[in-house]
Amino acid sequence: MAGARRPGRTGVRGRAAGCRPARWTSRLPRSGWADRAAFPGRPAERPDWSQDNPNRQTEAVMLKDIRAIADETMVLTPEDQDAEQANTSWFGAPPHERMGTSADEVVAAFEETAVALRDQVAASGHRGTATFYVWHDAEAGQLRCSACTRKPGDLQFPVAYQVTDDLHAIVTEFLEDRAPGSIQWGALEPVPYPEAEPATMAVWAFDLTPFGR
């Protein structure tokens, strides 16, 4: 189940799957707004930015960026699955900005994106496995998604994972993380000897294979 490495560990915002006919071109991944917002001056450049309600602005931009994944060039190359790492996107925000974000709306945005990606796969003529998936990278403090030509049970992760239908729980875990990318002092626990098995990571997977294939 676990693979050699986690997609997109050193990249920025990528996106989800489709197939790649010869007329399509590969590209470098782009950073998602939730990460770009950390840079000084950037939030004010976004439309409808309001200093009085930055939390709602963060949510609106995150939802927009998630849906925008379906409009980007998709890379599905079973003969070169490393290239599919360009499909990876990630989103992060400080804890105070996550508090005003609705898990239901984030889930709906991912589900809409998944359906749109499946339509793109059907229109492209791709024949073969295609999977869109979402997970919470607690180590990085980010909500991530990607797509590839592997089946849900054969995704590439450096840790054990379990495919789940509960996307809401994954999103909620991300939104409720009050120390993104770190461990709070009070949460430190003694490590038993021998070291216990790490917790299994939850991954929501959506089959992009067009119906009837």
C-alpha cells in the first residue's frame, strides 16, 4: 500500500487528473492561494478582500482555488508516473483563519472538482485507471489533493494509509489543526519501546474512470 514517496513534497500548487493526449503539455505546479497569502501584501491583491473579515476571504479563495483545479492542464502518464506529481495541490492557512471556514463547503468544492475531472477524462478519450484523492498532511500542516493512474489501494505514500469515504472527517481534521506543521508542547507523548506503529493516514479517493468503461 505505501509507496516510495509522498507526491508533491517539495512542489507547490498542482492539480488533479485527466489524461494527457499529445496536444497537452506538462507544466510546473503552481502554489495555492492559502500558501501565497502568507506573503506580505498579497491578500490585498485578491478581489473582494476585506480587512474586517479575513477568515471569510480565506475560505472564499480556498474554495475558488479548489474548483480551479478542474480548469488546469491534467497529467496522466502511466508510462511515467513520476510526472503525475505535477497534479498535486496543497492548501494551508494559519489556525485563526481556519476557524471561520466551513468543512461542508470545502467538501462540496472537492466533490464538484472530482466530478468535473471525471468529465474531462471521459472527453479526453483516456482509457485506463485514473484516481483523484485528498488527504491531510499533518506533518506539513496542509490539506492536499492529487491525481494519478494508480488505483486507490496502490497510491504512493511513505506511510500506511486507509481509503475512506469520509472526506468531511479529513477536512475537519485539517481545519481543527491548531498547530499546523508542528506538535503542540502539551500534545507530546512518551514514545514506547519498541516504538509503536504510526497511525494510518486517511485518504479520500474518487474514481475518475468514466462510467461504462
